[in-house]
Amino acid sequence: MSQHTHSSTPQPGDSYVQSFARGLEVIRSFSAAAPRQTLTDVATRTGLTRAGARRILLTLQTLGYVECDGKLFSLTPRILDLGFAYLSSMPMWNLAEPVMEALVEQVQESCSIAVLERTDIVYVMRVSTRKIMRNSLGVGSRLPAWCTSMGRMLLAGRTDEEVLALLKAGEIEARTRHTLTDPQAILAKVRQARRQGWCLVNQELEEGLVSLAAPLVHRSGRIIAAMNISGQANRTSARQMQDKLLAPLLAAAQAISQSLPAG
């Protein structure tokens, strides 16, 4: 199924290069679930014709972003250059890393930073503990904003109308027996995060996973990212996490916020 049908997607016009957009769709068709694909697979996933998909794949192969064993296409490590361009263009991530490492050392729980992209959050930094976690998240991982602590913290930087529009655009489904699925109930949690300046999500994304998030705020007052600490409920309950870990998390988030460039 094509993944590029969004109401906010620009329509072709003088400033819209359709072939480039289709090339990006081909890149995005590769995932952990589909790391190697036939030409037919790519055409089916993107909604392109076989001929169109073939032209794009061969172009990406010529540029070194895709390789083919004669039948199956896959991305090459060179594709990482595209993501690294984003990370290297944002000096804040370099400033954040030592603060995150110190926080992880202090609280002995994993720490991540994410930004909002449409209805999802995208991980841009992660520092893990040595403890074995069931979730294997890394830079570039995506999760729904509506049921994650960082997502709700990022949504708190939007107006109520924008939040409801994003919730309407996403596919809200119960991930666990604790997951909130009613848009108004989720909005109430977003408002609470906006009011108190932090957000806790208890086992809504995954059974046993508790997450606490704080905003990274530009000096203009705009929330540009969120940082979280995540842990297992069987080790640290939601109440214990709030009592013991909230203060260190807020202090670390404030330290990163204060170091952000003015631009």
C-alpha cells in the first residue's frame, strides 16, 4: 500500500518535482519489515508502475544508495548520509549528548530525544543503559505521538486545534489495555503536559514500559524537541519514576535548552 497519501501533501505544480518525490517514496518503502525487495514489491508498496519503480531504483543504484543481487534490491550504508546531513546541521545534538550521558549515568535508565514529524515522533538521539530492554529503538525510529510521553510533550507545543487535527490524521489504536484512544482524553493529557511542563505515560505504548518526558525549549519559547527517560514498571513504578527521576530529567532538559543557539 502506498504510504504517501496525506491531506497535507503538496500537489504537483511549478514548485513540485514529482520524480524526486517518487524517488523518496521508493527509499521509504524499505524498512525493517522489508529490507530487501523485488521490483514488483517496490512498485506495489509505492503505487508506482513497474517501469517507474525500475527507473528510480536504477538511478539510486547508479548513485550508490541502492544495490541489487540480480533480483532483490536493498539500501546501502550510503543512505545514512541523508540522515547524517540532518543531524550534523543541528549542533544542538552535539551539545545534548554529554548531558544525556550524565543523566543516564545518574538515573540508570535509557534516555532519548525525539522531534515531531506529522503524527509520529522520530528519534534523533538515544543513550541506552546496559540493561536489556525489550524495545530496540535507535536514531530514525518512529513511534506514534499520541501514546508516547515525548509525543504528548511535543503536541503540547501545538494549539488544541492542531492537536485534534493531528489525532484525526493518525490511526489511533489500542497498543495495550492501558492505551487511551479517545481524542478528547488524549487532548486532556496533552493539556496536562502543557500545564505542568512534563509528561508521564504509563504502559500505553507497551506493557511494562513507563516513560517520562520533558520539553527542549528554544529561547523563543517554542518546543523544538522532547527528551525522555524510559524504564520497566517491574523495576520502577510510575510513581517512583516521577518521584525520583523527574527532577534530574527536568534539570537536564533545562541545561540543554539553555545551550541552544539563538538562531
